[in-house]
Amino acid sequence: MARSESRVRLAPWLAIVPGVGHLALARRVKGAHLLAYAAGAVALMIWRSERIAEALGSRAIDEWLAVVFLIGSLLAVASYSLWDVRRLLEGGDGPLAGKSPWRVASRRFRVNILAVGSVYVIFLLYVLAILAPLITLQDPSTMENVLETRYLSPSLAHPFGTDEFGRDLFSRALYGARVSLSIGLLAMLLSKVIGTSYGAIAAYFGGIVDSVLMRLVDVVIAFPTFYLMLMLVGVFEANIVLLVLILGLTSWPGTARYIRGEILSLREQEFAESARAIGLPPRLVIVRHLIPSALSPVLVSAALSVAGMIGAEASLSFLGLGIRPPTPSWGNMVSGGQDALLVAWWVAFFPGALLALTLVSFSLLADGLRDALDPKTLMRRFV
């Protein structure tokens, strides 16, 4: 008993090192995650200290972003670790916290091994993409003595080999991840924000407002989306901002229709009528009460949408209508390697494998979210 009490007393001091306090309090999974991330961040800072110093003196935004993310995430992990250990020592979440629907969904999600594994893969890919300027040892556009460095097979010096211009494919793959992953995430957010807001407004006000807004949705849906994208990227010069706008502004109608259907049923329920009865303005009723109640399936759709956006960007880049070389993206890297499959298979294989891994991971994440957020199962477990 004395040993247990001593361990608890020491936990706040041990928590200065992220994760150690959780391990001392037998929260092994969370503690291992916090400790592993902190150890990896510190190891990277030590290993690439000179590169970090160069990045701080550089005017490149992406290098600054990488350094800020590395230091900021480490501080955030340390702060969260201290706060969480203190919370646990003061009584944890309370007796009813473990029965909340979101906690039940979280426990159901964690037992899905494939879904949890997909989260690790997605998290790792995004971290590597953000930290690419600090991780890569070679510039993705550097070309030196092309005749001697072109089509080098994978090795310790070039883990993914080199392409026809002697450029390091590992560096290009990580920098390409920045383009593909950021386009997928930002386009999904734009699509879901527009679709959710649009559908909620149409359903809440109803009548002529609903009729006019939904007819506009029908007009947008009537356009063949892929050919519309081809036309727009053919007219304008393709870049990240343009692709995000095109993908986001052509994929929101499905979300709008779904949210409208959900809120049409929710707005007549007692909690919505009570909110209106106490005088809450429509904006607060929609944002605080109706949208959160219809949000679970949107999360599932969001995971699938990211995969769809990344696939669409890769398709456009593969056709030469997306991100143009020398800026790397997974799509144009696969396109550039298709003519060398017989002599240098690695040029197309590694970016194609990363693209496939990302799409599969988001699909598995969506399946896990769908199973965990099933409303019938959640309510049965909650009751």
C-alpha cells in the first residue's frame, strides 16, 4: 500500500517527461504513446540540430512550419501529459464519464485493430509530410551529374532510389505527401463545412428557403464532376489552392442532402423545441444542437472524402492536369515512372505504394468509425 501511495505522489514529478506519469499510474497505452512521440521528437531535434538552425534562418515557409510543428507538438504533448496526470490524481473523469456515448464509441473503435492501425499510418504519414524538410537529407529537386545518378536502385544513400534526373525519390515522396495529403484534407474540410452549413440552413428554415436552396443543389449535381474538374484545371494553371477549391466546391452537395434529411427529423424533437422556446436564435439552435446531433455519419463520410480527394488529385496529376513537375506529388511521380517500369520499377512503385496505403488506411478508418458510431449500438450500450 505504501509503495502504491509513493508512486502516486511521485507521478506529477515524473510527468515532466511526457508519458512517464501515466505509466506510473498504470495508464500504459496512453503513457507509451506520449513517451514514444516525445522521444522521437527529441531524437529528431538532436539528430538534425544543424538543419533546424538553418531552417530558422531561412525564409522558406515550409521549413519554418516544420520547426514550429516539431517544437510546438513537443510542448503540447508535455503540457497535456502534466494536465492529464493531475486530472487523474484528482479523481479522473467522474463516475458517469465512461458511459457517455462518445466514450462508448471510443472504446468500440479501439477494439477494431485495423481501424486503429489505419490511424497510426495516417498520423505517421502526416507527421512525416510536415517534417519533410527536417527528415530528408537531400533536396527533392537537386540534380547532380545525371548520367551517373539516374535510375539508381534503392540503397542506404537513396532508400527509394533515384529517377531519370538523378533526384532522390525518398525526398520527393515525402515532399509529394505534403501536396497530396494537404489537398485531400483541406478539400474535405471545405466540402464538409459548406455542405453541413448549407443543408442545416435549408432544413431548419424549410418552406421557400428549402426549395430554392435544394434546387441549387440539384443544379450542381447535374454537372459531371470529373469533366468539370478537367475543364477548370485546363483553363486555369493548376496549383494547390485551385485544386482545393475545385475539389471542395464540387463535392459538397451530397453532404448537404444528407444533413438536410437528418435535421428535418431532428428539428421537431423535444430538445430543438426547448431550445427555441427559451429564445435561442436560429444560429445557435443549428450550431449547438442540430448539427452536433447529426454529425456522426458526417465523420464517416469525411474519412472517405479525404481518400476520394487524394485519389482525384492523383488522377489529375497522373493525366498531367494537376500539380506540374518539378513540384512533386504522388500522382505526377507515378506518371513520370510509367515509362521506366521495365528498367526502374521503383520510380513508380514507391509513390504508388504510399498512395495505395493512404487510400486503404482512410477506407479502414471510415469502416471503423461507422461501426463505432452506429447509433443503435451506441444507445444500447449507453442505456
